[in-house]
Amino acid sequence: MRPETPQNRPQYHRLRRIIAMVRDGMGGGRLPNRSDFRRELEVSPRTLARDLDFLRDEERAPIAYEPARHGYRLTDATYDLPPVNLSRREVFSFSLARKMLHAFEGTPLEMDMRSTLDKIAGALEGTFAVSLDALTEHMSVQAEDRVVIDPAIWEAVARAIERLDILRADYRRFDGKSGTYEIEPLHLLAYHGNWYVLARSRGSDKTFALSRFGKVTPTGKHFKRPAGFDWRAFSREAFGIAHGEKPERVRLLFSAHVATYIRERVWHPSQILRQHRDGSLEMRLETSGHKELVRWVLSWMPDVEVLAPRSLRDRVREKLCKALGSTTGQ
């Protein structure tokens, strides 16, 4: 999916922005002209001409060019575009979306998104016979456990991604060890209640949890985004948020007790499932995210058996032996 840019935003966005610019110009004393519209909307002369024609012919907008003031004005200052027509199903989906903001809690996006959705909700009031919340009063979104992220750190990393700034960050690793890293941040990714930044550091691709950053400061240096960087490719290769090791083909056998639960979910983009006659379920996948894969396999014990590779089986066995040793030693 293409990211939304001024060039590919929906036409209704451009039409509303044109009317807003004309109204602001009438109030400010300088009417906007075609050059102003094109600069603001970043569209071609042909696209702008189509938008102006659509406003006049389809929306009956009283917009006219005033030669003496070299700009456009509204001959009826009270005019406004009609509200966007939404179906009941679309309004239902919007109402449910308002309940799904938990992934952004603790980030500057949360307040902005809530404010935006509240404005849209206000614009829709009176359009429907029932309230927006009433449409989904029998639906809830259970928030998963999440970490607390400093909003200033989230904003600093997001800004660095946009500006291609190299950051110096104090970071505490998963094993508790701390260090200072220079990172080239490329992409922010929400996963299991935390936010992660995909970045280049010390010559390789790494993943950093925002919750474990200490001080984050710009170095004053910049970097070039790697040609062909695609976070989706990272997602296909990783298991969860872990990646970076040599890709391996994995075969797991789940018992009949958990087969239904395993079968109904997509755990990895490459997974292939095969049902056995005894009710057990074999999963095949290929991933370079061995660390998180080990933890995931352990979470399904004793209802999973590692068929391949041997290295994964050895890692799981080692973790189990350590756990049993710790238990018997108490």
C-alpha cells in the first residue's frame, strides 16, 4: 500500500482544503490563486483544473476568480461542502476504531489521534439516528499488557526517522547490560505492547525497544536511507521482533490438545500447516528469529515437539534443563 502523500490523497481532501484556503484568504485579505493551490496540494495543473471544475459543476460551489484581486473567492460566504456520505457499516467501523487506540497509548500519537477522531465524531453527530458509541456498545477491545514509553523518546525517534538523523542513545539490552549506541533509525513498529525501532547500528541491522532507551540525542550527523529497505521483508524473515541469525527451516509438531488453537492463527508469514490423522498438527516455517522462536516453543511445552532443526531442539532442551536445575536446586 502506498503511504498517503499530497499527490495521492482522496479528492474530497483536496476539495475541502481548497474551500478552506479560499475562506482563509477572504478573511485575511489575500485571495489564493492557482499557484497557491498547487503549492499547497502538490498536484499538477491538470489535477487542479479537474478539482476546480468538480467543485463548480458537481458540488455547485460558489467559487469564482476575481481578476482585480488575482485570486478565488466565494460569492456566498456561508457555503460549505456537504459532509462526507458514510454508510452505516462505515460509521460502525469508525466507532470500533476509536476503541482500538491502545496500541498508541504512551505516544504523542495517542492525543493527536483521539483529537482527530473526536472531531470526526462531532461532524457526524446528527447524521444518524443512533449515537456512534451505541453502534458498538456490545463490543470491546481488550488491551494487551504494554510497557511505559517516554513520549519524548518516541517523538525524538520518530522525528529522526523523518529527518534521517543519526541518534546517540543509551540503551539497556534484554539481558540487562547497558551501552551507548549510534543508530540510523529506519522504521517504527508496534508489537506486543511495545514499540520498536528498526535501525542500522555498528554496520548491521538491529532492533531496539523504545522502552529500554535512556537518553536519546541527535548527533548532528545524517544518513541515507538504504536503497530497497522494506520493513515488510524484515517482518517476513523475523519471528516476532527477533531476527538477524542465519535463516533456518523449522518443523514443529503440536499435540491434538492445542492443534485447533495453533491452526486458527497466523504465527509467521511462511508457515505451512499439515493435519495428521491422530489430531496432531505439523507446522513448517523458515525464520532467522531464533531467540524469540525458542521462547515461543517453550511456551507450548509439553504440547510441542521440535522435529527440526537439531540446533533449535538443542536450544530448547538446554533451556528446559536449566529451568529444571533451578527448580530442583531450591
